[in-house]
Amino acid sequence: MEQFRGAGDKAVPVKITVLRGNNLRGNKAESILIYVRAEFNGIILGDSQKLDAAVDQGVDYNFTCSFECSDAGHTLDDMAHKPVILTVIEFLPKEKKQKEEKTAVIGQAIVDLLPILHGQVSFSSTVLLHPTPGSPADAASQEGSCKPSLDVTVCVPEPLLSGVQLSESNLLKVTVETAYSVPEVWNPVSGSGPPCSYVAALQVPLTAEKEQVLLFSNGLLKVDGEGEPMGRPRKWPLGPLLASGAQFIPGVSMEGEPIEMEDGDLTSIEDRDFRNEAETNKKRVSWDTERRCFLDADGAACLTRRIAESRLWPVEVMRSPQVGATKGGKAGKDKGGEDETQLSFHAVAYVDMAPLLYPGARRIRGAYRLYPFYGSDLLVKPGTQGKSAPIGTDSVTLVEPEQQQQVNTEGQMYADSRTYIIIEIAFEKSLVPKRSPEELAKRVMELIPPRAPLPRRPAGAERAVQEYQAQIASVAGQVLEQYQQLFGPAFLPGEKPLDPTSQEQRKTKLLGELNYSGKYFAFKEQIKYSVVRIVRDKPKPNPNVVSGCPGDSASPPGGLCPAIHFAKEAQLNGDYQLAAQYYQEQLTRDRSDPAHWFDYGVFYMLTADYQKAEECFHYAVSMEQTHLPSLLMCGILAEMGGRLEEAETFFEGATCVDPTNVVAWTLFGELHPDRDGLPEASVVTGSQSCQGSKPGEGYKGGAEAEPSTMRHLATPTRLNTTIYMETVQFLLQNNALQMAQRALAQELLCPEGGLSSSYHLVLARLQLLRAEYGSAESSLKEAVNDSFQDPDVWALFGHIHHLTGEFGKAQKCYERTLDFVTDATDTHPIYLRLGSIYLQEEEFQRAKTTYLRACKSTPSCLTWLGLGIACYRLGELTEAEDALTEANTLNNGNAEVWGYLSLVSLQMGRRLEAEQSYKYALKLNLQKEAVLCEIKALQDHVGFGNPCF
């Protein structure tokens, strides 16, 4: 580790040059005699020469002064939290019998030296000159005229820090904002008593050997009814300045955040009313002061070690009589009589610093309760055993040890008033580095190497079109060649062009030549096969086949492709073999699409074949390294297999692909449920480690989510969800039941969660997937108490009754679901099961109506089959045949469809069609004995239809 400069090293001069003053105004009406005084760290650096300047005009100073930066004098920490103060002073005209010249301060300007600490060797700035109260510049600023300013440059001959030192150092920013609900006995300054100073103090290590006490001594007591506005500027940790506007740090303001996002105490729902009341109507002490601390590499390492040893750091708050104000911006010096200062209302707040040890975390902010101060409490926090304070037994206060053991009556007033103080601690760089997106992407690639994209080959209709276009181009070329042979001389240079009026004659001659030579018929044969493929592979859409159905088949729900829609329908009916065929069909069409592999993996999650599911998810990630749903499922399966390091890599990689994804952050947090002191809200939102990030930024191959990715991450938005509820929706959608149960348990512990109707509904879905029908019904009864108008609740009731064989109850629940104004999340299984119940009850007209609605919204083989059965039972043979034909088109492997086609053909007297349909029904192993018996009875009645006779 490279060492920082010590006291014996060569000091580096820091030069400040005031180039020009703009829009200056003094007490004289015409011209003024002014000069600039530079001051840093309580020391006057020098005065410029006296110059005459016209009012509201510029004046060139070209005044240079400097100070030396070293560990023995002005340190890097001084440059971090103390600015250069430039005071513009005017010489007043002499009066009669006046011996000495009088001066008046026009204003003060502040120059922040932080860019020099960031490695710059020079910078220029135009700083605002803040007028002193009552000065002509103050009156001019209130009138809205041009504001006075100074043009300043700062430079050093060499960087104060080398590249290694700059990378290993850090900048700590401690901001003490406001203490609310202070004791009622505190009153503003009055003539009856001495003025008081309100002080906050915190001790931190700047280097491995040096400790620094951070004092905030400019607290201002405010009465109730004065709310603190957000966006107010932060103050320098200096004494009172002559120009009040110069006390604010340029470009830095208070940034508030919701109470639930804070890191301290009083963040629960029960505390919000109290905090709103305290921050609006009760007394408070406001500091609004930011103290910067420069930490070298040893200091940053020491601070990290101290936080790891003791997470609770004391911040002391006290009141003391004011001993006088510092003049002109000079920092106050420690005096020998400080040990006689009497302190009162001594309290301490304990700031939990552990969240700053989370990788990538740079900031904590919160409200911290104040407790009465006792010396013993620096070793043990009230209510927490074995937590030693990071600063040891030494207090930052000035009270004798025997006095500290007395009962702190004044400090008890803080506890009685529930006083709390808002504190923010931020670092320029995180204490614990977070793995970069590039490193995470590399680790994911090591676990799942990316596959080279398969060459895209046209197939089906696309291939037919390409072949047709190629044949047309070939024939056109040969025809053009024949045309040139016949009329070629006319195309030569200098020859007479062809006569447009004889174009028809040339066409006739060309056709005659083609027919005479036999090329015309050869061209027809050449094109014929490509035309056949076009007709075969690109059929026109079927016209209306059933009365009441729309002309065009509706798209499957949620943007699903037909194969996925049919596969999920097969899963619903428990036909996993047919579902697997549909998934394999989808993969056959495009094996390079990660969404297809993801869908296949979700199917294996349903059948509990986790090994094959993991293979599918790995294939998806190998095809696209940023496929977010697959990364999450890989992490889930790795966690289920006990491979926690792999799981962490996948989850953290997912958070880098999309830093705003709630599911990714929640699963990442669930991987470490025992990590104490990590705010869950911060982990989920990524507010500490991915601030300002865009999806995929920095992650190799990062891109915006594809529509298929959004489909896999979509969750129902009907419920008022928490982060855990959204995660549970994703997990249930992808059949990760074990992780879903853990997320539901966290929902119970979440302040915004608990035993809500949405919780009971999701719990019922989980229990239904586990075939725990009794428990699912009990959960739904709890959910219906608060959500009796939620169609999803009644739909789930219907599914439970249908699966348990209580078809009458299921029918009532389904009918109630469809009668609501709002549709259920998924109406397809409702239509299918309600229609089947109507068929069982021989209510064929209602079954027909239900299946028609299903065919309109989500057409499939089973919806058309149900419609065909209903029409057949009603005697509508033509409509039944059309519906069954549609069903057969969607799935020609359904034996029941062939069976009912055989029945329709027998009824209509078509012998050949009846025999073929019956033969296919037997070949496909028709399982329904009732349908087979009905076919045989009808065959015996009509005397044909069975090819065996």
C-alpha cells in the first residue's frame, strides 16, 4: 500500500488567484476603493492591492496568495471541510478630524477546494459574492439587479495525491440535520438568560493513528409551527460569517426520502403519525451542517474494521452556554478553560453503521432516538448486550467521570419527549466494493458458457416464398435472354431504338418463339412446384364456420404463441405428455430463442424434474446471457441444490441486468435472510448499490427486456402488492413452490404485509398447486371476507370444487365469477370447466353459449370440441361438423374429436367419412367408453361406419 505524505515530506503550495470582481457596489455612488482579503483555516493569506472601481462595473485584481498543504500545517482534511474565504472590503471616505481610515465589508465569497482533492491540478470558478446585511450590495440583490461575483482560479504544481492514493482514499460526509421533539423547557434566546449553544459530536478515525472529534456547534432552536423545507442548503462547519449567505455549501442541499426507506429508528407505521406531528408542530433544533472528512487508505481500513467490531456508534447531543462567536469566518480554537464548560441536557443517539458494510453501500440516513447519556452506555447500548462502542470508553464530552454516574435528569427529558435526530452519513466510495457488472457477467459466462447463435435457415412458409421468388427470378432471366436474342441488335450503341408502337408485335413474336421451342412449358414446370409449396404452406385464413363466432380467431391470452397456449391447456387437464409435445414443437421451430427453453424449463418445474428444468434454464442463459427470468430460475435451482455461491452470482447478475427489478432484488435478499443490519427496502430497490443505473448498463450484452422476458416477469396487478407478494406471483407463475413459501413467510413479517386478503389468495394458489385442497379452501374463506368482489377468489373456489368432484358448487362459483364486471385473471379454465359441467348436466344450450365465449376469447382444440359436442347434442349437425373440423385443425391427434366426427358423419349418412373418422379414433386409442358405445350403437342402427364388417 502506498504511504501518504507525512509531516516530514515536502509541503505542496496551493495557489489561489482572484482574477476579477464583477458587479461590485459600495457606499459611494460613483466609484469605490476596495481590496480583497483571502483567508483559510483561520489564517489570513494576504490582501490584494487597493483598486478604484466604478459602481456595477468589473475590476481586475490579479491577486495571488497561497498556503502550504502538509500534515504539519494545513492538512488534506482541512481542505476537505474548510473553504477559502474571500472578503471584499471597501475604504470609506474620511470625515473631518478622522485620523484612521474606516472600512466596511461589502461581502464574502466561498471557494470549495474539493476538486483539488479529487486529483485536479487546477480549476477556475466564478463564485458568488454574498453581501453582508445592510450593505449596498445587499440592497441591490434584493432589488433583483445583477449579483456581484469573483472570478477565481486555484492551482497546485503537482497533484496532492498519486493515482494509487486517490483510488485508496475516501471522503466521509457526516450531516447533522435536525433534532425534533426537543424538551419543552427549551426556549428561544430571551433577555432573561444567557444564549445557549446546541452541540452534536461524533468521533471517527481519520488515519490509523489519528482520531477526530466532529463538532456541530451551531444548532438553532426553533419554535413549533416552523416546518423544515426540503431542498434547503447545507452549511459549512464554520463559525458565524459576516455574510450569512456564505455559510452554505454551493450546490449541496438536503435530500429527503420516505420514512420507510430510512435506516434508523421510528420507521414503523405506528411512528409515522408521531413524526409528522413532531416535524410540523413541535420544537426542534436545526443544524443542517455537513462535515467532510478525508480518509487515507489506513483510515478507511480502520473505520471499516471499527464498524465490523461494533455496529453502534454514539452521537452525543448537549446544550452549553455560548462563550462568544468567531469573527470573520475564523475557526474557533480549543481553549484551556474548556474543561470548565458546563454542559446540560446531555444525551446520546446510537447510529447503526452496519449497512455501510454491504457491498456497494455508500449512504445511510435516518431518525435516531436520543437516550440519556451515561458513561457506561458507551460500552453497552440500552437493550443490546455485548455491543462495545467503537470509540472505546473515552467520551467526547467534558464532564468528569464521577458526574457521569449521577442520574441524568435532564437527559431523561429526551426520552420522555421521544426526541430524535436526523443524521446522514455518506461516503464518496463504498467501504466494501461491489462486484462490477462486467465481473458478474464474466462469472455467469464461466458457469454457463454462451453458445454461438445457430445459422438461421428458412422453413415452412418463409422457405416456400423464397423458393418461389428464386424460380421467378430464374425464369425472368431466361425470358430476358430469349428477348435479347430476338431483338438484340436494337440494343447496340448507335442502332435505331425499338418502335414503341410495335410492342404488341414483339410480345406476340416472343410468345411464339417460346412455344415453338418448348421453353414456355418448361418454364411452367419449373415454377409449378414452388407454386404448390406456396399454396400448401401459406393457406388463407378459414372463413366463419360456426354461427356466432368471429371471423378471425382471437389471439391466445397474454401474447402467448399458439403452441404455448395449447401446452398450458394440456397442463391444466393433467395431460403432461401432450404438453411436452407442444413445448418440443415450439423448440423445433426456433431452438435459438431463450424464451422457448425457459417455457420448457417451467414445465419441468411443474413435473418436479428439477435436473431437466435446470438444463433448460442453462440453455436459455447460454443463448442470451441477459435473459432475466432464466437467470432468476438458475439462481433458485442453485439455491435449492445448496450451491449458494452460484445462486448469489445468478441473483446479483440479475440485479445488474435490471437494477429496478423488484423480484431480482427480493430473491437476492432472501439468499441472506440472516444478514443483520441490511435494510430490506434498500436491497430491493437497489438504492444503495445501483443508484441511477439503467437496465443492462455495464453488463455484457445488456439490453432492454424482450417482450417474452416481460411476459415471464409479468404478475397480476389487481392486488395491492408488496415486494414479497410480487416475488411470490413470479415464483408461482414459474412453479418454484419452495421459494414461494419462503417469500410468503417474509410477507407476514413485512410491515406493509401481514394476513391480508391478497396474502390468503396467494397462499391458496400455492396450496392448490400442492394439491392441498382443504387448506386452500380454508385460505380462500379468509380471503373472501375482505375481497368478496374479487373474481379471482371465486374462480379459485371453483377450481377447488371442480378438482374435488363437487361440480354443483364449482358451477355456482364459476357463474358468479363470470357475472362480475371485472374479468378474472385467467378465464380460459373457467370456460372449459363450466362448459364441461353443463355438458354433464345436459344443459347443452348453456354449454354452447359458454364454449362460444371461449372460442371468441381463447380458441383451442378443447373449446372447439366442446362447442361441437354441444351443437351435436342440440341436433345442429352442420355447426357441429364445422366446430369439430376447427378442433381437428388445431390438434389432429385428439381421439375424441375423431369420435364425434364419426358420429356426425353417421348421422348425416356419409359412409366413407364415418369409417375414416372411426378408424382414426381407434388408432389414437379413444378412452371414453361412453362415446365408443354410442358410436357402435349408431353404426348398428344405420348399418355402416365400421370398416371391420
